[in-house]
Amino acid sequence: MTKTAGEWLGNPGPRISPKEIVRSWERCEADYGLDPSRAWTADVLSGAEFRNACAHSSLILRAALPEMQHLFELVKGLGLMVLLANPEAVLLDRCIDEMQLSTCRRLCLMKGAIWDECAAGTNGVGTALRDGCPIALTQGEHWRFCFSQLESYAVPVFDATGQVAAALNVANFGARTTRSFAPLVLETVQHSSRRIEEQLFREYHTGQRILSLGPAEGSSAPLVAINNDGEVMGATHAARSFVGLTDESIDKHVNLLGELETGRTMNFRRAEQNVIRTALAAESGNATAAARRLGISRATLYRKMKDARPD
């Protein structure tokens, strides 16, 4: 019988742990063989290894550092710190208060520390990277007992090609729990992740038109880059998932609206309407220019606009 995180700790309570946490705890026991009662100290990269890791993540660091500082200004009043890790769960940078230095040393929350889930157990950075999705861990939901007071809100950050480039983490350690406003903290971190992703995407596709397929959910925004003929030149992680775009289809420079019409999701009509609205707004309502921007005829654009009208 599958146990919840609370049951593993001997404190079932009325709260049900999210499935992501349950899956991680199961991996810690069955796949990694980790004893939750054992203390843990992180492996830390050498100076040369850390510099090499930072060099490989230079683009994400440049985009993320201003956003990390902004995020820290928002959450530091709650006693929270901000951390950034690379895809290998190596902590690359952090924004902390001086009062948090001793806690960071005790918990190994320092630059170069490796927080891979298979070694540290369930944790914000390692688990968000392992599953590629946001996770909120409040008190008692980390695998190891030594982290019973640690709280982590972590989200993956995707690069311009839709790959996980980092994990952004907001952490808290102490007697005061953030559980009552956990959804707000996680949503704030996701907003920061999307802003970093959008900056990376726009820089990568400088000179191309960026269109949205709809409202953002999670830590990735559904954006596509198109050329003057309406051909898809790039797509974010969310856009790829939404429409079913792959590196192969992008390399073939498929037409955006043609790709939407063959999409398998039930929401492709909504995405198409968002694309048309974005193109019209960019051309100040000029339908001819908007059609040219999308790589379709004006007659096709009018037909799609008519189909989009409510009955």
C-alpha cells in the first residue's frame, strides 16, 4: 500500500500529500534506498569544477540573476531565500540575508553543493529537476528527517529550445511555516521562471516575431517565434507541449496556423484565436499586414476570424 509523505513520517494528519511528493518518496525508498533517519552532507564541487559549471550555464545565470534579486526583494520579509541550480542540481547562485548564513552552512545551501534527488532525497531543486515540474514542499515533506523544518518551492526553468536549463527555488527553514500561503509563493516563483524563459527565448530569436498561444500556466509560457512567412522558427516548452511541436517539425519550418489545425489538443482553436489577435494587435488592426505576418492569405485570415466569432 502506498504511503503518503506524512505517513512515512509517522504523522499522517488530515492533509494528503501531492502525488509528486508521494512519487518522490517512493523513489527514495525503492530506487535510491535512502534511509530518511540518516544525516546528509552534500558533495560540493571544487573551485575549478564550479567555475566550469557556471561557464556552461552563463546564459541562464545572466538572465536569472536580476530576476532572482527581484524575487528575493518580494519574499525576504517572509524569511525566504532564493536559490538557482543547474540541470545537474548544482547550486549556482543564491540571494540570502546575512541572518541566513549559518542556516545555509548547516544545510549545505551553498554554491557548488549538489542537491540531486538520488542523494539528498526529496527536495525542491532535485525533485523539480527530476520530474520537470513545479513542486512545493512544506515542513515534513522532505525525505530526510534532518530537513523536517525545511520548506522549498521549486520550479524548472526552460531554455529557448524547451529544455530544462535550471531550477529556481525559494526556501525557508525555521519554526514558522509558510504552508498557509504556499500556493501564493509557488505562483510567484513560477512567474519569475516564465520571465527568465521569455527573456532567453526573445534573445535567442532576436528579429523574429514572438506570438502567444494563450495564457501561461506552470513555469513555461506558450510562445512561438515565426519568420515573415509565418513559419515556426522556435517554440517554448509550453508551446511544444500544447501544439505537439518537436525539433524535427520546427526544423521543417512548418506554418504556424497549419500546425495548429493539425494539433491534437481540444484547445487549438483557442490558441489559433490568440495568435490571430496578437498578429492584428501588432499590425494595429491591419488585416492585410496581419495575414502577411502569419504567412496566410487575407481571405484565409477573414475566414478564421469569422469562425472564431461566438454564435
